[in-house]
Amino acid sequence: MKTIKLLFCLLIFTSFTIQRDKKNIDNKDITLEVKAEKTEYNSNNSINLYVVIKNNSDQDITILRPSSKYGYQMDFFKVTYECEVQYPFGSIEARVIKKNDTDIITIKSKSEIELILKGNLYDVKCNNPNITEVIVTYDTTEELSERIISRIGVEENKIKEKLTKIKIENTETTIE
């Protein structure tokens, strides 16, 4: 019986240590880069951006996959940019798209992953494929607002707790 109690205590201590370490990853060890050469200009004037997230830390990190469907949803990617003529996106009432565990990506230590940010989902729309001052940010360090939680649901908010708290962005990029 003492052995079981000891093992149980050891298991609890180990889980706290792992959880604490997961939350304390240095943002300098995680980088985000926009792959300008892979940019796609679509017929509807939206611009798809390819980004690479590199995990140079000694720990695995977990992030939320970029949106792949149009709708109101929890998302931590944001794109800002400049171009000759930015087209406004319509503001229709979007359906709520729920995220689940399949939307979580683990990036192993000392590895990288390439992701696509579809221009029609991230409001990247321009009259030509040349855009400047492109900044892509991924940020899970801020708390979700009550307005967002009320739309996505409390259960989905628990997915955020599984993600590594990081804020990363690329250095300003020009796409020609």
C-alpha cells in the first residue's frame, strides 16, 4: 500500500513539473517565418501565405491549426499588411465553427512545420500580388474575451488550456 501511495505522489509531482515546464518556453526559441516565394495570388484577389513555425526549444509545443473554414471561431493567427488597394471583406453574420482536439498540432522539439493561411479567411486581399509590411502573429498569451467565449462555448475554451502559451511573429516581410 505504501508503494502505491508513493507511486501516486510521484506521478502527481511529475505531472505538475511537466505542466509547469510546458508553460515556461522561451519565445526566443520559437520562430515564425513567412515564405514569400510560396505566396499564392488567387483569382478573387485573396493572397494565401505560407508560414513556417520552428521549434528550436528542448520541449514540444502545441498550437492551434490555422482556420480552414469561414466562420466565427477561436483562432490565434493574425495578419497585417500593406498593399496598393486593400479590398474590404464583407461582414455577414458568420456561423460558429467549433474547434476540437484534431485542430491541435504538436511541433516536436528541434523541428518545424509549414502551415497555410488562406487569404480569404485571414482578410488578406489586395489588387495585386505585391504586398509589403506583412506581419503574421500567433499569440496565445492573452485571455479570451467573454464575448468570444459566449460565442464559441466554455467547452471549446478548454482547448486553449492545452496550447503552449507563446507569442511569436515574423520579421516584416515584403512579397513581390
